Amino acid sequence: MCTDYTDLNRACPKDAYPLPNIDYLADGAARHIMLSFLDAYSGYNQIRMDPVNEEKAEFIAKSKNYCHKVMSFGLKNIEATYQRLIYKVFGAKLGRNLEVYVDDMVIKSNDLPTHIKDFKEVFGQLRKYN
């Protein structure tokens, strides 16, 4: 199913929350020996919509109106909203042992024991925030 959010996106103000500079992220990971790449597949679809805004993204299927309970891909500010969530979830880990650009993550370390510890730390945060 495909929902056209053209009119809704046009009516919404742009969220100016910055995305990280991809060059800085790549430079931050480049000097590490151990790199593990993760994809937070469907991460956008795990952010709850504010109930007040659910009706603004409603769609019709088989003569009934439905609304998303989670953010849908294609909404104008989804990347900024997701990036804000990433900063909330990972905070001080970003830049230290983790780089994140939207839904792509890199765990970075300089040796295997530290990498295993970093993995546990990152996955612990993911479990904590579900």
C-alpha cells in the first residue's frame, strides 16, 4: 500500500533538527580497527504517533478511514524525528563507540574485547528503549 502525503507534507512546517554530517561520521569510524554495521530496519515504524496527529495522516481503504499509530515512511519530518530519538537513546555513546546516520549504525572499537563490550552496551540501550 502506498499513501500520498504530498498535501500533508506541504502543510507541515519543516523540522530543522540537523542530520549528522556524513563526512564526520565516516572520519570518526575510519581510525578504528573493529567495525560492525547495523541497520535499524523499520526503525521509523516504531515511533509512536502523537494521538493528536493520528487523524492528520489518515487514509481510506475499503470504504473505511484508518490512521497510523506509528510514524509512516514518507512523512516530511520522519528523518529529523528519528535522528532526535537516536540522540535521546544513545546520547554519550555517539562519537565514542557508535556512529549513527538515520537508521544505519556503526559500532567501532580498537580491539575485540572492547568491541564485545561495546556491542553489549549498544544492544543494552536498544533493549532498554525497545
